[in-house]
Amino acid sequence: MIRKHITFFGSVQGVVFRWRARHAAEYFSCTGWCRNEWDGTVAMEIQGEEENIDQVIMAIERGTYVRIENMDARTIPLEEHEYGFRTE
């Protein structure tokens, strides 16, 4: 189990990114949150098995409209009592 803070760059706001993130995280049993940032990026903290986190990211990219050009990811401490995935 790991937790990552990820900043996504590209065409990521206003294009169903957060909706896909929430549904994919629920499907792959991950917890955390994501939100639009003032600079046009999307920030996400996601917790789960590393393979499941990778699946969530691939699910976000799949389909139309979302185009992730770059990601800045770092591992951060786990949140012990977090349940679900929310969008802000």
C-alpha cells in the first residue's frame, strides 16, 4: 500500500478528468482526492496498491478529451483512516 501526490499537466481541467478519476479510483479500490488548481493543473492524492494506482491513471487517460502531457509524482505518508475518493 502506498500513497502518492500527483500533479497532472496538459488538457486536464474541464474535460471529465475528476469524474473519471473518482470512478476509476472506486473501481480499483483506491482512496484519496483530486481537485483543479488555479494554474490549470489537477492535483491528486491517491492511496492503494501501486498496480491499482497505475490502472487509475490509465483509465483517466483512456477515451477522449483528457490529454496528460506530464505528471509530477511523489510518494507521501499513508492516511490511516481514509475511506473513499472525493473530488474538490
